[in-house]
Amino acid sequence: MTTPDRESELRDLVRPPVGERVDRELEFHIEMRTRELVERGMSPTEARADAIRRFGNFEEVSSTLVEIAGQTEGIMRRARFVREAARDARVALRMLMRRRAFAALAIGTLALGIGAATAIYSVVDGVLLRPLPFSEPDRIAAVWITQPSLSKDPAIAWLADRTPMGNNEYQALRRDAASLRDLAMYADGGPVTLTTEAGSERLPTMLATSSLLRALRVHPAVGRAFVDGEDVLNGPNVAMLSWDTWRSRFGGDSSVVGRKLTLDDKPYEIIGVLPQGLQVDRATDAPAFWLPALHDSTDIPAKRNRGYRALARLAPGVPYSAATDEVARVLREVTGDTLISARVEEWQRDQTHTARGPLLLLLAAAGLLLLIACVNVAILQLAEAAARSREMATRAALGAGVARLVRQLLAESVVISFLGALIGTALAWLMIRGLVALSPERLPGMDDVALDGRVLAFTMACAAGTGVLFGIVPALLAGRSGAAAIIRSGAGESGRGARTVQRSLVAIQLALSMALLVEATLLAQSLRNLSKVDPGFQRNDLAAVRVMLPREFSTEQRLSFTSNMLQRLRAYPGVARATVSTHVPFVSGVNSSPVTVDHSEAAAAAARQTQQRYVEPGYFELLGMHLLSGRFFTPDDRDGGELVAVVSAAEVARDFGGVSPLGREVRHQGKWRRIVGVVADVKYRGLAREDEATIYVPYGQLPGSWPYFIIRGSAAAVMPAALTAMVHEVEPRAIMGPVTAIPGAIEKSYAAERFRAVLVSVFGGMAALLAVVGLYGVSIRTTKRRMREIGIRLALGGSRGSVVRLLVNDAMAGVAMGLAVGAPVALLAGRLVSPYLFGISPRDPIVFAGVAVSLAIATALASGIPARSAGRMNPAEVLRAD
């Protein structure tokens, strides 16, 4: 008796090809027609010729019938494949129900790997791969000025590849760059004060040229966009509302167009409402208002200021390389700088340039974990194959061929993988929520990360791929064994080839686990090194808050406000010290200007960018900065007094050759100042950054319009309500920003490093756990298969220790091979994480040795526990049972 599968195989074997069957059928019909004509009195030759003539074009009919028959057979084959696949899946489910422990372990292992890979891929897809929601997004280009020479100056090295655009360059490119269409500029306009009958509030704005919406190919939801002539010096005060601002503050009323608003005490006319969901900068919240760019006198070409990001659409058929060359030529012509160049890059890629490397690193780590899970399940499958030898022998004896056995075992693997993917999807949903919530920085597109159709398609592809990946080797080994070989090996025993493959898979799993653990350990040690860096000041009980004063305030009004606020703050219970500065370590951004250290023309031409800080007397003492020579500022260093400055140690080393600069003069912001002190370096922008040359100027001699109040004391981080009341008492029009605790700001500065280290460490821990659990399962099954051998050894006088050593050494052979292979793989992994390391080499021998020893100990324990149990068995009971 043959099975239905066997019958279909035999039928396909004896059935002639489609073309041959069609030719036979046509020949039959012609022959029948010929006989009919012969019976009517025609000669056989005339009858056949007439039959062929009436039949028509034989070749054409044959070709058509062959095509129809081929399509029909294709449909039948696909239908038969679906039926057989469904039957194989049902059989696979029944078999897995009989092996619940194995099924649970395999499905859980794959669920972890697929869940982690899906979660990380969802972030990669949302940030890097998903097209921007604009027409032809791949043709929208970011346009930057590049100045490679700036890379040598740490203060402004960030401008080397990303120098913003200015009005001068903007107008020239609009006129002369034929490769660009609808060149546009935009910039953060900063917060403005919206004044209504209900009071005042600060809301974010964006400055945009009239061409921005045209470049994006979007239109206002209500009203109109900016037009040419509104984005010029002293242009009309018009504004566009964001969709959310329109809905939340104006109730979605279309009649808002034409209404007047008061922004920073100036009347603005609302001309339109932006479409829902429009975000130009995807890493920040959409601003409440769009205002026309180039209104300020600082933007006129004569000023040569550059503060805008630029984007444009490429002209049809123009590649990015050609656009870059043309933009660079125009920029050189308009600036007269032969060293200047340009970078024209796809806008989405430009937006995500800082996130690309870390995300791909995490995706690689998740991919390694998934591969380790696949190898783990393959090892379990091989161990199961030995236990199923009788079943395979019976199937082979009943007529199942190699292909049939392989297909059934692959079906079981695919069912396991899809069940793992189902659970992994639920895990991925939880992981995605955690990734989005715990992400230290808002990545462009992070808000769109979700388990949508694109991500689920990736999950299904993972399921199918992993099912074949971990199932193909065990299936082929079992299928090729054949009934006779399986029976010869004895029930419950595995052949030498299977043991060799199993040992190789253990080695591969350990090699991959070692690579992932090395990555995790390097990142963790780097994070530890970073967290121990001394910022150069006392961070405890320190907080800062920025107060935004009206822009029209005079110098006297700003100084009066800060003086009154400091008096109140210093009298507040729990405040030990208070001072004012324009910048606060780890809170405010970069701010630099050229500093000249000599009166010669050559020195003026060689002036280098230096970080600048305007501080009140007491600033250095409050932060606990070290005075290296000279003095700190005093209350006498105010407006009208001698122009003085304090410089940092890095400034002395860079511009004075390490020689004391006390008494010498430096030119800063067009004025010569005498250096009265030198202070130790302080980290302002990150613990990993090199110490930057810095000049400190008395706040009273150059007060900023938006000062930071710095507070030290037990009440430093718990007094926002009291601070707000103080600010409003001194100046009702002032607006206070959030209170920032400096220790928290320092930790936030390396939050991205901590996030990467924690995530990769979790993956590494999971990989090590899978490796140990997999080896433990293999050791248990190996011990069971060798029970008869162990019983004989013990019965012949073998010691329990020798039995334990035999089993452990057998398991450790694969472990040793895995660690040997894992070392070069781990070296490659170290190179991948090297850009994200601080204070540690990617080839650190201690890390490599520690990971190798830890894995060796863990796997030795995993194989030693079953071996010790086997060594305690009673040989008489084993042999009696056999």
C-alpha cells in the first residue's frame, strides 16, 4: 500500500511532458477525422490532408494548448502543495504536542530572538528606511556648506561638514544653481511670547522662506502660504499656525485667517494653517508658529551670517553628485573662498546621519542574538533526532523517501519558527514601547515606530528564514540516514556524523555568543570610564534656570533684574550660593568667537575660535573651579571698570604655549581685555570631549539678554514654584524656563551611551543564557544516549570521576573550538563598536580573557551537572533495564 504522497510522486514520474501529451491529443483528433473521411469515400491521403487543413494551424493550436495545460498543471501543483503543506503542518503540530518540553524550549528561544530583532528593526525602519511623507522624497536634498579647514579647530569642528546657509549664499544659489528647484531655508526661530487676554506664554517658532512649502510639495490646510516679498528684510509681520495650535487654541475655526496676534509685543497677521502632521524637523515637536525668514537685519548679505538649514528639490535627471559640484562652484564664486565646498545629500539620510551608526549597531547585535537562537534550536533538533530514530526508521520502512522525511522535519521547524514569531511579536510590541519610552534622544521618525505591516512582513520573513535555517541541517541528516543506517545505529543512539555536526553547532553558538558578550562588555566598560570622568567642578546640589527677558530691555534693565533676583535667591532658605552666567555646564549650548592674543596683523588673521562665557563674580567659587593663577572676578569688574578676562588652562596651552598669560591682553568681541586669572578646565558639552579653550568675561561688562541663574544648596532642585514667584515679582514680563538639576544633566549627557550599553548587554546576557541552556540540554540527552556505555564502564571498574571527565571533556571539545573561533569574530565585533568606546581599546585583552573564561566556566557547569548525575548511577540497574 502506498501513501498519497508516494502516489503523486509516482504519477509525476510516469506522466509524459505537457507538450508530448498535447501532441498526442491533437494527433488523436486528426486520426479520428481522417477515419471518418475515409469511411465517406476519400482516399487515406486525401482524407488526412483534408483533416489537417480543416483543423487549422497545427503549431499555433499546439502552442496555445500547451500554455493552457501548463497553467492548469501549475494551479494543480500549487493547490497540491498547499494541501500537502497544511497536512505537514497538522502532523508537525501533533508531533510537537507529544514533545511539549522540547517545543516550549525551542519556541521560547526563537520568540526571544525574533522579538528582539523585530523590535530593533521597527526602530530602524521608522528612522532610517521609511520614506518621508512627501512627494518624491528621494529627490528632496539637504544643502550644506562644507569647510574642511574648520575640522582642525575643536571649538567649531562641528561646522566643517555642516555649515548652515546664509542669505548671501541663498540668493546666489537660487539665481545660478540650475540643478536645484525651489531652494528653501528654515531655522529654529526660538520661543516667542504670545500675549492674549488670558496672559502670556512662550511658544516655539520656526523661520521659513516662502519656497519651503513649494519644495515639500504641500499646501496649507486653511488660508495661504508665505509669498515672495514676505521673507525679506523688514517684511510684513505675517504668521502661519501649526495644525495643533489651530485646533487647541483656536478651536479649528477657519475664520482665524486674517486675525491679529501679539507675538513679542508685535502685531502679526495669521495668513494660513499648516497641514496636519507636517514636521520639517522630525527630532523636535512641531513649532506653534511659522514666521517669515530673513526679517532680521542680521540676515542681510552684508553681515555674512549663516544660521539657516537649506533644502531643495533636485532638477529632473540630476544626480546628487552633479548637484554637489554645481553648488560648490556657485558658493566659491559668491564667497570668494576657494577652500569652501558643498554637500548635497538626500534629506532623510542627512536628518538621520547621527542615528544611523548606533541603530545599525543595535540591529547587528539583535541579528546576532537571532542567529544564536537559530543555532540553539538546531542543536536541540539534532538531540531530538537521535531520540526519534525509531520513528524515522519506521517512516523509511513504510516507503517515505529522503525528500519526504526532510520535508516533514522542515515543516516541524517552520511551525516552531512561526509559533515563536507569534509570541515574539507580542514581545516586540512590549520592547518597542520600552525602546521609545527609554530612548535618551528623540530620533527623527521615532514617533512613527510601530508594529505595522512593514514590520510584520519582516517578522514573517524572519520566521520563514529561521525555520529553514535551524531546520535544514537536522532534517538533511535525518533524511540521509535511511532506514538501514538508523536501525544499525541502535535505538536512541546517534551516528558519528550527527555528533560532529552537533559539536560544530555548539562551537558556532559559543563563537557568536562570545562576539556579542565582548561587544556588551566593551560598551559597559566604556560607560563606566565615562561616568568616572571629573567634569572639573562640584556637581552636587547644583541647579540652573534660564530667565527670558523682553528683547527690548536695555543693559541697565538687565543688570537691575539680575541684581534683584540674586538678592532674593541668596536670601532663600537652603540656598548656599547663587550667581549668573550666560552658559552652564551640560545645560546650555555652544557659543564661541575669535580671540586674538597679539596686536600684530598676523595674530589677528590667525585668531582662533574660543568658547566664551559671561559670568558674574562668584561663578567660579560657586562651581568649585580651581584657580591656577591670578584671581577670580570681583564686584569691581563691572561696566565702566577695566576690561578684564579669565582664561582656561586649555586656552593657555593653545595660544600662550603654556606660559603664564597674566597681565597680557586678548582681543575679544572687538575689545582688548587684560587677563587677570587662569582657571582649570571644565567640561561644558560632554564628559568625553577634549578640554576646550575658553575665555570668561564679567557679566556686568557684557550682559546677555537671557541669563541663567545658578544655585547651589539643598533647595536647588525643589524650588520651581518659589522661583517663578520671585521672577514675576521682579519682572512680570519675564518668563522662567525649567529648573535643571546639574547632576541629572551630566547623566543625561551620556544617556545615549548608557542606552546602547544596556541594550547590547541584555542581548549578550540572553545569548550567553541560550548558549548555556542549549549545552545543558545537549549534555542531558547525550548522557541518556550513553547510559548503556556508562553502565558498562562502571560495571568494569571505572570510577565515577572518570565517567564525569569523559562526558565533560566530550562536551568541552566543542566549547574549546567555539572559543577559538570566537576570538577573531569578537575582534571584528570590537571594531564595530570602536567608534562608541571611551577609555578602552576594542582589543582589550582583559575583556577578551574575561568573556572567554566566563563562558568556559558557565558551559563547564552546564555539561558537568548531567555528568555528575550519570556518575552516581547504579550500573546494575542500567544493564538490567537494557
